[in-house]
Amino acid sequence: MTILDRGLPSPGVSPDPMVLLTPRSLDEALHLLTAEGAAVLGGGVGHTLRRHDRHRRDPTSSGSSPERDAISQTSSDPPHKRDATSLVSVGSLPELRTILWSGEHVTIGAGVRLGEIEADERLVRTWPIVTEAAGSVATGRIRRLVTLGGNVAAGDDSHDLPVALAAAGAVLTVRSVSSTRTLRIGEVNDLGGDELIQDVRLPIPSGRAGSAYEKFLSRGVWEYACVNVGAVVRLDDAGAARRLSLAVGSVTGGPVVIDLADLRGSVAGGVLIDEVARRAAASTRPYGDVKGSAEYKTRMIAEFSRRAMTGAVRRAEETPRSGGEST
Amino acid sequence: MTADLNRGKEPMTAGFRGKAPTPVDVTREVPTPTRELPVTGLPSGRVLPPPIGSAVERIDAAEKVSGEAVYAGDVRLPRMLHGAVLRSPHASARVVRIDTSRAERLPGVHAVITGADTARIRWGAFRPDLYPLAIGRVRYVGDEVAAVAATDAETARRAAELISVEYEVLPAVLGLDEALAEGAPLVHDDAPGNVAHEFAFDRGGADEWFARSDVIVEGVWQSARQWHGSIETIGCTAEWSRDRVTLWVNTQTPFLARQRYATALGLPTRSVRVIQTEVGGGFGGKSGDDNTSVICAILARRAGRPVQLLNTREEEFLASRPRTPMRCRVRLGFTSDGLVTAKDLDLIADNGAYTGKSQAVLGAATVRHDALFAYRAVRARSRLVYTNLVPTGAFRGFGNPSADWAVGQAWDLAAARLGIEMPDLLLLNAVEEGGVSLHNHRIGSCELKQCIRKAATAIGWYEKRSNPTPHRGFAMGVSVHVSGRRSFGDYDGSSAIVRLTEDGRAVVITGEGEIGTGARTTLAQIAAAELGLAVADVTVTRPDTDLTTHALGALASRVTYVAGNAVKRAAAQACERLLAAASRQLGRPASELRVEDGLVHAPPALGEDVPVRLPVGVVVRAELYRPNGEPVVGLGSFDNPSEFPDGVRYGNESGAYNFAAEAAEVEVDPATGAVTVLELAAVVDCGTVLNPPLAEGQVEGAIAQGIGMALTERFDWAGGAPTRPNFVDYKLPTSQIMPRLHVEFADSYEPTGPFGAKGVGEIALDPVASIVASAVADAVGVRVHELPITAEKIFWGIRSATDRRDGDRR
Ligand SMILES: Cc1cc2nc3c(=O)[nH]c(=O)nc-3n(C[C@H](O)[C@H](O)[C@H](O)COP(=O)(O)OP(=O)(O)OC[C@H]3O[C@@H](n4cnc5c(N)ncnc54)[C@H](O)[C@@H]3O)c2cc1C
């Protein structure tokens, strides 16, 4: 890191030595989290960089604008992001390392690595939006470290998994010693200091469903998205959209789930897709950064919403109709 | 007017006094079918000794891949401390007060220094304007203000954070226009108008030649800061013994750095010893123009213990010496049938806050590319301008890529205007052997035309251009580079000592060093070839200013050519002495003896029928182990046969010029503006290719850096500095975006080079950005004038073209 004298006491994470705790069970982890200054450690990628760079936020994150970095104050941060003095490692807890399939849901443990998600064949078939988002994160080396819980809990609008999960309607199971509750992706900043994400639950899609993830790399090399969009549809046998959802990341307050409720029932074709793209661009506020100006990103949100929705519709159309041949 | 430039009139000045451009058949050069040439590019019939032209394994390969190599940060000395630097957060400010007391009280801190603890001497390669630590003023975000040495790096960092500095923020100039504006704040009080350096010339009467031109093209192009992005940052370890300091530095130029560091420290040169560590990437960035080593030395003196100071990645971005951005206005004149007449160049370069090498970079950018074509007249005005931004300096290409960015695109515009395919236009005007440019560049070996033809063939220029694919485009560019350049006084030489050892090996003692290019391997090949030894039996030393020969180091693509010649001469002399010794020992005339495979060979003695074979080591040992015995040592030196250019850059800067032609095919996604470089062909004339994989590596790496310069490398800026000075924002190109490459070497031989070789380290970078831009223009009709070429710029360009078309329809 570089020491730029700001005339202020260093706003960064304290470089004091931290304690690393490795509980053997989830219960033990939850107990350890009740201590003052304890924080959850997933893959440790975000923590390490924050400590190295003494930033309040993940310095690699593209979501935080410099202004936001500068004004960040300990008091305004959610408790789980305050300076930690001990880290409770949950990335290897067996309870958090599984992908479980029940009749209606698939439940992915918060300790599952992005690389494992990307490679899970059943997930690839049911929720390509999720495996594509996982596979689009950084490089293989990073994906072998980063946990699903860590990627989501960071609360970064540019992260890839939250965009896909928001579009897919995922629900987070959040645990503390004394409670179990659920949160939506957009509510992740409500996590308490003694809470952790146990898993992420997704409905198993039925019928003619399709999903797709689009991450635009404006320079062609791996990095955080210029814009990232996830789309999910379910079609009826007549080709009308019964379920329709789209989430946009790398925008202020993202991932933003676009309101498409009134479009349900329309035929999933060019007109609908254009309208989805128009709404996505109109209802999001991207910020300018090294990957492009806000104005350009708005255009790209329209373009990649179109591509994601087109991809999702194409996949839905490829699944067989429930009622056999109808044409 | 017609193409006959000389009708009824003597030529005012022939652009090239050697061969006038042959009024060649403008009819398309038929692409010659690919001849299968050995990759060594040897002219047919010339026989060279075996280690020359073969894929000799790098002599440092094993120690590098096994992690044994000692880089700057691997140096460990007993009692060594670690340093940290406190830098200015302001682009321009007065330093009112510095309070170091809290830092000094932190346990583990051994020294805290500010400008008051330095010799208060300004230093710099060409224009001394940099203090080791700020004296009164800071001039860019990252300027060094104070420094700490402590028992570990973390403590040093914390102590640096405890220093409090009171600044009075001053107005800053954060761009060329601001710097040149009437009444602009001055970056340095002694540089009125913020001009650090300027020169101008008109050679050949540009106005007259423009008046006689049928086609004139013009444009303004702006390049940007590009960082070296070396895998290893700049670093130094300093240790004092009485009043002499030894610096272990990963510098490319140990001897030149020593001179400057001594100046900065207020010491005589002899008080500074520089030892080169392994260098994890140089690319010009480790040429010793920054303060890191100087501060390290001062800290070590203060602390009375060795100190190591390593740039963090962020410091490397904020305070190293990136590529000099330039704004070039170019005008080119042509006859209607495509002969170039005149060039006019107005060049403004961004020096940043202090002058490192940018003054020399500006010189190269102004004149170098004129060695490519038979211009009749060239006019230039060049200015180096101070700004309150990170200082700039040497980067692979040294001015050429920024100038080529502009001039190459102007040539592309001209080809379109003239309706001549680019390879044909280039062939029509390309320089040949014996040419002399308007600046007195005297061209020796030159296979530029061969390069152009081969590059056109490799990319499939004529076939693909006649069957265009939507959104795909082509472009070609050429470049010329030096093999060494006279710029640090009237000397661009090198010397070497070759010592033969008692076990039959050779040690090459040279101060040139290794920055990762494989230079020590090629020097070993040259020595081995000359001595008749195996490469494995040759060692090449690392530079140590106390122990090795003097050398200017790795810059200007000079080591192979200049040091190669010195090593070759030293080896030849050692060999001569070896044979003289063997002659005495055997009682045979030296003319009957030769060395091969580590043995001295002689025909059978009179009356014998077995030829004599004596191991080299036996001869050396026998020469030593006798009364008044002597070692077998050879000394060789070579000075580049070049001229020290004068103040207006007239003079033959190098003894040999290398050339390249490159062609690229790109594809643009019209919905986003994103560019994919599909294929890139590069054909390089570097004389004899001494070691094909090493030469190919140089070409491929240079192309990658060119693509980075063109497409990916940039920052988001605010307040005069990158908002995130790290690799999250600053993207180097990766294998993901590398095009399919066709790398070839011209069949060429440089008579003044060692075994016919010339430099190859930089040239392939030079034309890349320009041809990517021209290919994009060919693909979607949008020409980008400011680097980098972003998807966004292309997107808006396409949009405004569509909007214009829509407007016309309405
Ligand atoms: C080079 C690089 C490139 C990257 N590129 C991308 C990219 O393209 N796309 C992308 O999405 N991300 C990217 N990332 C960011 C990475 O995904 C995040 O840093 C992520 O948050 C790291 O996850 P982790 O498991 O290592 O988390 P940690 O560092 O362990 O934790 C991150 C945060 O989450 C909290 N946390 C962790 N697990 C839990 C849990 N189970 N419950 C509650 N809180 C928890 C921690 O307390 C901490 O605040 C990149 C990172 C790097 C270094």
C-alpha cells in the first residue's frame, strides 16, 4: 500500500495482529461470533486485500466509488464490516460445504467455493445463470478460494453471484446462536455482527424455464464487470412469459431487480425483450469508472439485458413443452 | 501537379541521399509465396559457428524457475531494516511543516528522514530538478516527503503514517493545455511557461515541398501514460561501510545509476557501489531516474544499519516513470502516385513533475521514424512540458510508439486518400540499405521491404482485403529502431574481459547486466562461438561497479549489438593469447592451431600421424603454473559507430538500425465497440537471429505490451492521480486477448554487428497501437485519436456516425 498523508489518522483497517479461530462445527462458530470484534472468514480473499490496503472496503471491488471510500466511517458500516480483531473461519465447516437437492429446492452451502459451483453439472443444467456467474469471477485461482457466502456477504454491487442469485430469486439462510432467519440478496447489509450466512436456497425451476448470465468485459480481459446482468424466464406452451425476471449489477444500490410484473403473459419475442432492455436501462443508475462512463454503461445495460434475456428465452424454448407437440 | 518531383528543377534536397526511391511499379507487389527460411534468417551461404542461431537454453533458466535467483527483495543482510516512504497526497502544495516526533517514538523505528536530512541537491539524467525528498514543495501525488526505517516493513509503514505534514495546497496543472495556458501556475519556478525543453528544425524546406504535393493529410493524435507493469517493483538494499555505500539494486543501468545516485547523495562517484540484483522486468522502468535507491541510502546512513526499500505496487504506479504521453500534430504530403514529399510535426510531450529521460524520449520521438521513408523535407517543433502529474520517462520503444501512434495513422489516412493499398504505399517509399535520412541516420543493413512483403503475405493481406468481412478491418505499419543510441555524452560503447580458467572454461566480465531478456545467454553464445567452447562452459558476470567493466547497460536495444561486439573482441583476444601460449608450449606456429570443442587442435607433428589435441584448461594452467606465469585474458571494447546528435537532433544516432513491418486484422462488435485483435503478423529485421526463442520472446512480449498500450492499460483519474493505483483498474493484456501471432525474421545480416546481429528488444512494440487504431477505422469507420482505444470511444464514434446518417435521411 501507499501511504498518502491525508492529514488524518489512518482510516484503514487496523494493522494490529488478528486472531484466527477455526471452529470444528457450525455451533461452535456461532458461539465464537458472539464475541466483540469477531468477524466471519470465508475464503479470506476480501479480508486479506482489505487488510493489505487498509481500505474500509474490498479494494478490488469496483462497486465502491472513490468518494464512497473516502467518506466511509466505522459507525455507518454494518456491524459485520467493522474492524475485526478475531476471524472465525467457516470456509471449511462441513455443514457449509454441501450442495443439497430436495424436491423443490437446491441449497448451496455458504462455504462452497465458486470453482465448485461453476463445475457442478446438475447446477449447470438447472441454473446456468448461477454457474455462469460463478465461472465469470476473476481467474481459476481466485475461484478456488472465494466462497459463495463471502462473495454475497461482501455486499458489493459489482460482484457477480449476487446478480445471478437476485434474478433467480434466491433466499439466504442466516444463522446466529439464537436465531435462524432468511434474507433476500438485497437485504444482505442487514446481517448482524453475530450472524453468518449458512446457505443460499434456490427453487428448482420447472417447466420451460431458462436463465442466462451476461458479464461485459469492456477490455476483453478478466476483471469486474463493466455491466453484469442476469435473466430468468419461464414460458408457457404458447410461448408467453409466465415468469420473467432480470437483475442488473455494477449500478448504485445493485444488484437491482427490474420490475417486470406487468409484462408477464406477453409473448417472449423481440418486442418483449426490447422492452425489458429499455426498462433495465431506465431504472438503474450506473457510475462511471475505468470501465466506462455512466452514460455508456446505461447503453450497455440495455444491450446486455437484451442478450441475457434472449439467452434465457432461447434456453427455455429448448426445453420440451409440457403438453407435447402443440404446433 | 504531377508526380515528377524534379521536373525542370534540381531536387532541393534529396530526402535520402543514398538511393533515391526507385520509381517502382506501383502495381501491386505480387506476394511472393512463403519461402521456407530457417528461423535464423541467415543469408544463404553464410556459415556461422554452431551456438549462433540456435536455441541455446538460457544460462539462468534453472535458477529462475527453481526460485533461487536473488531479486531485489530477496537480498538479506545482517541487521537489515525495512523502509517506507511518506508521499504527497496533493498534486501541488507547499510543505509548511513536518512533525516526525510521533513516528520517531514508535518502537522499532531507527530512522526518520525528511528533505532536511538530505544533501538538498537536485538531480536528473538531463535536467536536474528532483530532490531526494521534498524541499519546500511537492509537485505530484506521490512525490516523496519523508521516509522511515524500522525493524520490519509493517512498523515502517505505521511510523510513516504517524508523520504529520502541514501543506498549503497550491493550484496545479493537470494536463498539457493547462500547463501551456497563459499565466498557468509554474511547476518549477525556473521553467517559464512550464517548458522543460524544446527544439525545432526545418530540414529540406517543408513549405515548398507541401506546395508541390498533390495530397496532404493531417491529424492530431494523443498518447497516454503507460506503466511498465513489471512483475517485480523497483527495490534497493543499501549498506554503508564508513563513508562508502553499496547498493544492491534491480536497475537496468548500474553505472549510469551510480553516477546519478552519487550526485543526489552529494558524494563523489567512488563512494557509491552499485551491484545489480536479478531484475524482474525492466522495460525502461528501472533506469534509475526515481528516488527509491537514493532514499534507501540516506535511511541506511541515518540508521547506521542496512536498509531495504521496495516500492509497493501502488508506489510503482504513483511514482515510477511511465511512458511519456505525447500530443502530435502530423501533416504529410504526397504526390498523386504516392511518393512522400514532406512531413510537419508539432509535438508536445508531458514530462510530469520532474525530468527523467523524457527529454531524450522527445528527441527520439521527433526524428527516429524519419529513417523509414525518403522524405524530401521534414519540419518539427517539439516541446517537453511540465505538469503536476507523475513524472514520465523511458519505456520500451522510447518515444517511438507514441510517435508511430500518430505518424503511422497519418500514413494510413494517406493510403486511403491515395487509393493505394498500405503495403504498396510503404514499399514505394521504404528506405533501403545505404539510405541517409534528413537527420543523417545512415542506414546499413536494411530489409524493410522484405519485412513489408512477408508481413502482407503472413496476414493474407491481398486475399482478405478483396473479400471483406463486415466489422473486420486491416492495417499495416512499419517501424525503425536503433541498436544502441548515443545519448549520454559522446560514447555508446562497451568493454568486456574474457578470462580463460585453469579448468578450460571462460568467464565473461561485463557490466551490461541482464534484465530478463536473456542478454547474458546471447553474450555467452557469442563468447563460446568465438572461443570454440561450449556455451555451458561460459559464465557471464553480473554488473558490479567495483568489479566489472564499465557499461551503459540495458537501454536502446544496445546490449546484443554493442556489448556483443565488445565480448566478441575480448574473446578473440583471449583466443589469440591462448593459441600463442599453446604455440609456445607445443613448439608449433600459432597459425597451425585452432580451438574447437574446448580443445586446442593441431595437425600431427612432423613424423607423427596423430593430430594433437590439448584441452584448453591444460594450456591455461601450464601458462599460469610456471615462473612468472600469466593468466590468459582478453580485453575487448567497441564503440557504436554513431554520432552524438546535436541540440537539434542532427546526427547518426546508431551504427545499426533494426526494422519491422506488422499487420493486424481486428474485429469490432458494433453493439458495444469492443475490439478483438484476431491476427497479427510481425516481421522483424534484426540481422542474424542469435537465439531464435529469445528473439521470438522479445517480439511476442513487445506485441503484448503494444496491445496493452492500445487497448487495455488505463486508469480512472481524479485530482491528478489514478483513483485506484493497482492492477484491478490497470489491466495488462492477458493470453485471453492475444491474437493469433505470425512472427518471422527477415533474411538479413548486419556487417557491423556481432555475427551479423542487431537489436530486437523494442521494435515490435512500436507500430502496434497505430495499426490497431487504423484497423478499427477500416472495420467500422471510426478513427480513435486518443489512446487508449476503448470500446466506449468506438461505440460513441459509431453512434455519432449513425446519428449523422439518420440526420441526413431526415
Ligand atoms: C483479483 C480479484 C478479482 C476478483 N474478481 C471478482 C469478480 O470478477 N467478480 C466478483 O464477484 N468478485 C471478484 N472478486 C472478489 C471476491 O469475490 C470477493 O473479495 C469475495 O468477497 C471474497 O470471498 P471470500 O470467501 O474470500 O471472503 P472473505 O474475504 O473471507 O470475506 C468477505 C466478507 O464476507 C464476510 N463473510 C464471509 N463469509 C461469510 C458468511 N458465510 N456469512 C457472513 N459473512 C461472511 C466476511 O466477514 C467479509 O466481510 C475478486 C477478487 C480478487 C482478489
